[in-house]
Amino acid sequence: MAAFAVTDPATGQSVAEYPATQDGEIEWALAAAQRSYREWARGTTIAERAALAQRLAELFIERRDGLAAIINREMGKPLRQGAGEIEFTAAIVSAFARNAETWLADEPLPVADGLRSFFRFQGTGVILGVMPWNYPYYQVARFAVPNLILGNTVILRHASQCPESALALEGLFRDAGFPDGAYVNVFASHRQIGDIIADDRVQGVSLTGSETAGAIVAEQAGRALKKCVLELGGSDVFLVLDTDDLDRAVEQAVIGRMDNTGQSCSGSKRIVVADALFDAFAERFREAIGGQSYEAGDFGPLSSASATRTLTGQVQSALDQGARLLIGDNEPRGNVYTPSILTDITPEMDVYGEELFGPVAQLYRVASDEEAIELTNSSPYGLSAVIICEDLDRAERIGNQLDVGMVFIGAGMLGGPDVPFGGVKKSGYGREMGQAGMLEFANKKLFRFAE
């Protein structure tokens, strides 16, 4: 099988194969992106680049149904959810276009000597993006669009199971009016990724993916003295501490765990409930998870046979070590995995420190805020946390003590098209989205005037 291939996870059928990019084509991509950068960064304004991004947002909506069908067969996302991803992607692109001139405006610097001083934000050059399969459009757009508006150019290496969405994205950028070389897709091997990072024409790399992949790319970038942004795994908590509306808390927990069939780095994977609420919550949560329907499109198959084997193995290991399934059977039908809840988990078990990438929740009982904080921070990951608590001051105090990059109080899924995203610890570093994301690969150029 070719390295870049579409295998429908719902059927296991091979759909299409695409040839890998040859070394000569990699050189062409590097040369084209560098040539385009010189013309793009110096020959266009922020407003002009933002206008092309706005046209890109419109094209996402115009082509929504066809784009959704592509990722349905590439990684199993139900069509309704695929359409939702594309609509959110368009909103992100539009937000960058709408806010670009404000976010990239010169930043005056108050200085002791009174000389006129400011930062001007400009591009730095060619930026490599290595993107994942779980959100094939959203992840690419939130990396590529702010860099292009900033004045950088982009070489994009998509996940090997997403060649058709990769080509569709390249076509979208081209049809929106971005010049040749501004956005270049490559079906690069792991070796070629390393070669691209080492090339002096490349000024940085952004990767969204696994902890293992992130460590490799960070090492390569470090050797080449290149900046990198890493968005890696997560084992996020959903803390239910005090609520007058338990049904809503359950609903939010289900959404947080089941979003994208549980294949989201920032999904609520560890559901942590205060002792006084635990029994009632557990029963309602079990009923709600059990009510999720594959046939109704509530969730799809796991993305691949490999993903199914990994999740099944993790759950079986937890069961062998003494955990218990509150609901579910750990017996997938093909790649369709029944939504499940693991409980009776102890710190000695492997699953306690693992990320479960699929529709399996871990359910924990805690006796105090301090225990909830300790459980949250015990994870090697630190992406986000949701806190359900009627006392907002208490919720904020707890959030202040969590080793995470994002805290959502009162509900999950509070991200937005102009809201920064990112984590700490083994969840990576750097930010995407919002002004913070737009400035990650900026040259913060200092101007000083002798007046």
C-alpha cells in the first residue's frame, strides 16, 4: 500500500492511493515557497492578504458538502459533524481576516528614555506545518491562515490517511487567490520532514499530533535552531464539584467525551465528580453514554484499524489491572467502538496516566477540591479543564491551581474562532488561534527613532 492512502474506516475498503513526494519535488516546494515569500511579504499589504483569507472562508462554505464527504471516507467523521467542522473552519478563517489589521498593528513601547519605540509584526519566511487526521480542515486552517496573513508562506504535510483533504485544501487556497508557492502541499516521508526542517529556507515548524511525533520534531527543530509550536495530546478533566442542574452537567460531559468520536486532544477524558454528586451523576452519565447511536450519526467509526487496536488494548489492560466497565464491552465491530465508561481506576494502573483516544470516559470520585486538583495535575498532560461549579469564585480559585493551558468554567466546548488554544507539560507549547496564534511565527521587529 502507498504511504498516502485512503482506507474507509467504516468498511475497511481501500479507496485510493497517492504517490509520495519525491526528493526533487521537495526541492521544488522549498524553492517555490521561498520565492513566493519574498514577493508575498514585501509586495502585499495585510489588508490584501486578509481579503484572500476572507474569500477562502467563503469557499469553505460553498464546498462544504463535498469537503465533508472526503473526510467521512478518510477518517470516518459523520457527515453532519464534518459539515460542522467545515463551518467552524470558515469562522476561524474569517476571524483571522477580520481582525488581522488590529492584531498586527504596531505595538508602542513605553521606554524610560522617551524615544519613539514600537514593535512591528512581520513574517519570517517559510513555515512547515505537520498536521493530524482528526480535524483535517480545522487544524490546517488555524495554522496556515494566520501565517499567510502575517506574510509567511507555508509548506503543509498532512496526515498520511488524509491525502484527498490535503489536495482539496491546496485547491481551496489556490482558488481563493493565494499565489503559487504561498501554500504548498507535500506528501513527504518522515525523513523528508527532517530534511525540510533542517533546510535554511525554513524558519519554523508547527506540529499537531502525538507526544512521540512532537518529541522527534522538537529535537530536529532544536538542532536546526528553528522555532516550533507543538499541540500534542491531552487527558483533560471535567470537574463536577457543585451544580443545581445535574442533567446539564451530564449533557456537557457527554458532549466533551463524545465530540469527534472521542478523538479530540482537548476532549473531556477524565470525568471527576464530587462525592456528594457521584452516585446520581454516574447513573445518569451511564444512561446518556448508552444512548449514543452509531446508526443515528452520534459518533462514527474510529479512524483506522490501528486506532481501534490501540484503544482496545488500553482498555483491556485497565480491566486486567482491576478497573471496571460501567458500560461498554471493549468488543468493537470493525472499527465501531461502543461508547464506554471505565471506573475503579487507581494510580497504579497504566490507564491512569494514558490518553484514551476514542469514546471511553474515565470516571473518578473525589472527596474534596484538593483531591480534584491533585488528580487533575497528576497527568503528564496539561491541555484544558472544565469546571462545573455554582460558586464562580471557587471555580476560578481551583482553575488557578490547575496545570493546564485553558480553563473553561460552567461548560465545556468554550473555544471560539478568535480564542487562543494551547497547553503545557506534555501537551506541548505555543499557541494557535487568536492574536497569540497569529504572532507565534512573527518577527517582532523593534523600531527606535532618535528624536
